Amino acid sequence: MFVKPVSGRVVRDPVKGTFLPESGEEVPENTFWRRRLKDGDVQKVKSVTTSNEVKAEKGK
């Protein structure tokens, strides 16, 4: 699932140890991230795919 932090919140990825970028990131749908959603720390959004990424996928 693709999530991004709610405005004013900072969320650390428990696997990578880095902060979730404000633009969002694809994360596994596990207990940790479902809890962050329930607590209102992150919001689930549609993944933003650039046109270059779409073209690269079509070229495969």
C-alpha cells in the first residue's frame, strides 16, 4: 500500500530506520502500518507514478 505521513507527523520506517518521506512511499500492509493508519499518523493514498516509470514498465 502507498502511504504518506499526515501533516505535522514524522513516522520512522521500522525496517529501514529512515523517516517516511512527505511525498509518501510504498510499504507492506502489515500490523505496523495498519496501526499507523488507525492512529492517524499516516494516510493511504494512490501511488503517484511518473510518466517515465509508466513508459519503463511498458518497455519491459
